[in-house]
Amino acid sequence: MNAHVMIRERLGDDQVTSVLALVEAATETDGVRPLNEHVMLHLRYGGDTGARSLLLHHSGNLVGFAHLDPTDLVAGPSGELVVHPEYRRRGFGRELLDAVLAESPGGRLRLWAHGDHPGAARLAASAGFARVRSLWQMRRSLFAPLPAAAVPPGVQIRIFRPGEDESDWLALNARAFAHHPEQGSWSPADLSQREKEPWFDPAGFFLAVRDGRVTGFHWTKVHGADDHGHEAIGEVYVVGVDPAEQGTGLGRALTLTGLAHLRGRGLSQVMLYVDEDNTAAIRLYTALGFSRWDTDVMYAYPAD
């Protein structure tokens, strides 16, 4: 096959540029980005100690890329990979996946496939992976009517104040997502990195406050037309509520507050991600007019 895999902890500027071009080619073909936000941030800025990049070359061309994050000692290493559309169905995906498995501590690996691509399902099955998690993307028109946000008594909603609210938000995020380590383990560096992103806008980052204590939040995001190959779309980036506020209607009120903000920006659609097994959240979002649009899938090796 005349292909070889290069493994690096940090990539040079030229290598990053080549990987991003590969990502754009795959996005154009598949209609969905092959790498999640965390991996894209790592590509641009680095920062994940121990994470590795695997570059698959053939005849001098970059034909595949994989990211391996071995830092989760409980759930196990995780990764993502993408093969350039012009080089698919030629065995490159399996060669890259085998290299990731060989590099993964303990031979364990959780692998995300964005958009539930049938090629990813075939590759996973051929390598002995099992489908273990599904993440729904749900969407809603912002032209449809929005109910009023009924804020619980004693709660005020205000916008996030950069330079003042970071520590309170991180503490709340940890409480709200104690069961969800991907979100609940955010560090000050994780938050700071996103505050530096071009899309960050504190006017779309809402905090709920009761008696001076932050008890909930809705962080919205806008994907521009130059980000994903489509017209600008809003996102319910993350909604979190203090466990003490569960059942008060605060999550619904925060969600509606953010949706009204996104509609006020002239956007026609809004999206969000939610785990398929989070039935309470899916019920809420369905009641607010969202429906399933697409699915991201996690595969695990070895299959139990």
C-alpha cells in the first residue's frame, strides 16, 4: 500500500494546516465535521498532555488523521479518525485504526463517529468494535412560536461577566455535571480557551442567580456560515442547573431565554446535542419543538 503512519504529540504549523484541509474535504463530502470541538481546539492550540496525533501518508500525501486521548483512566482512551474522501475504500481507514489501537494503552479504545456514517459502522464492525453510545443532534426552527420563559420565584437571569464569573461558573458546572465527566471536569484552562474563540459572546451566556449564588446557566453559540458550509445556525451549547434547583422549571426557563436571544440575532434555526439515553432532556427539548436531525455514535473496543 506504500503507506506509513507518523505519531506526534505536537504538530507543526504545516502539519496542522494539512490536517485542517483534510477535515474540510471530509466535511464537504459528508456534510458533518469528522472531529469534535475538543479535538479541533487541540489541533489549533495543543494543551492535552499525553494526547497523540497519528498522520497517515501515502505517496507523500496526507490521507488520514487520528487523535488519541489516553487520559481517562476510568472510561479508557478515546479517539477520532478521518480519511480523505479521495482515499476511502482502499484499506487506509483500517490501517489507521490499527495504528491507533496499537498506540492505545491497554488495547482499549472508545471511538467517535460523527453523523453515524455507514462507512464508519463497517470499519468499526470489521475491527471488532461495539456500538455503545449515541448522541443525538436535535434542531428546531426559530421562526416557530416560542413560549415565554417562566423564571422561578427568587431567581434572576443575567449575562456572564468575563473576568468575574469564571470560578462560580466552573463550580456550578462541576455540580451540574458530576455524572458527566466530559463536561463536569472542565478546568479554568478549558473555559479560558473557549473565551478566546471567535464565536464566544458573553451576551449569549446566561446565568441564573438566587440569593447571590449562581444556580443555573445557558451558554449559547452561533456557528457562522464559514464554519460548517451552511447558513449561520444557533446552538444550545450547554445548559446546566444546580441539583438543588432540579424540578423548579429553571432548565426550561434558561433554555427559552437562550432561544429568544438566538432568534433576536436573526437566526432561523437552532441545534443542540443530547445523549440518546437522557430521556428527561429529550422530553424537554421535544416539548420545546426540537426533533432529531442526526446522530453521533461511539464505538468501543474490545466489545463486551
